[in-house]
Amino acid sequence: MQRLAEIAPLLYRALLETTLMVSISIFFAVLIGLPLGILLYITANPLLFRIKPLNQVLGAITNVIRSFPFIILIVAIMPVATWLTNSSHGPVFASVALSIAAVPLFARLVETSFNGVGKGVIEASIAGGASLILIITDVLIPEAKRGITQGITLTIISIIAFSATAGVVGGGGIGDLAIRYGYYRYDTVTMIATVVALVIIVQLVQLIGDFLTRRQEGN
């Protein structure tokens, strides 16, 4: 108990840093990943705006980024992240790599959600004279909002897992605390506390995501 009281301020700060990293990353994941997911879907759909070469290029870029193990990705883009953030460590620095990893993940989840929209719904919209923009905003997104919500939940959980890895390169957050104190200093109490904290955070995110999904089902 005494050791827990000693590391409480460190754990609190680590939680704030993790929250900052996740918030920045999910913002850019949705901001860039949603349009990218839409492009991946409509450029592959013959009913909408099929452009096979563009779809192949976007798909290849997405797959290449997703194929990188996160620890390699964060090391590879360190010069770019340092230039963008004017820092070589900390949560904002780490959020660059986290955002890059999260964007293609969320884009593929959005594309998968759109694939679940019935073909008949799209055909009916086209027959009614709806424009491509109108189909996207009034048909695809509303019909797929349950899947998109689940995609956001999964992306946040993935970012939390990635953020723990970011501690290896001084990214801050719970992962950094676990490595600096729990691993290097053989502090079992700190290691257990950080693991428990991560489990609780992930469970809370999942519960909130499930709640929002159920509400959308009710609507």
C-alpha cells in the first residue's frame, strides 16, 4: 500500500499522458480515416464511383502502413515526428506515430461497415436521383453508423495498446511508466498497477462503445 501511494502521482500523470495521446490520435484517425474509408468503398463499388486504379493505390498504401509493426513504425518516423512536434519524446511526439497507425486501421473498419449496407438501399437511392454526396451523407453513413461506432471503439482500444509500446522510445504514458519503473527497476508493484490501469481503461472504453452501439440499435 505504501508503494502504491508513492507511485500514485506518477500513475496519474501517466494516465493524463495516455489520454492526451489517445485523444490526438483518434481525432486524426476519424478526420482522415473516415474520408479514406469512404474513398476505398466508393472507388470499389460499381454502383457509385468505381475507379479501380485509384482504389488499388489507396488500398496498397493502407495495407503497407498497416503491415508495419508499431515499434518499427514509431522508430522509422522519429525524424518526421521530431520535426512536426519540435520534440523527441513525450505524448505529443508519440501521437504522430499513433495517428499514422490508427488512420488505415479505422479506414478499413469504415470500409467494412459500408460493405454491410444493403445493395438494394444504394440502388433505390440512385433510382431516386440522389447524388453521390447525398448517398454518402444520407445513406451510407447513417446505415453504417453502428459499425462505425464499433470501429471507433476498436480503434481507441488499439491506440491504447500502441501507446503502451510508445513508452519504449520515451513516448510517455502508462507504457513509459511500466518500462522505466516496472521493467528497468524491477518494480513489480508499479508493473501490476500499470497493467491493471490499462485493463480498466480498455474495459471502460468497450463498455461505452457497447452502450452507444445499443442506443443506435434502438433508434
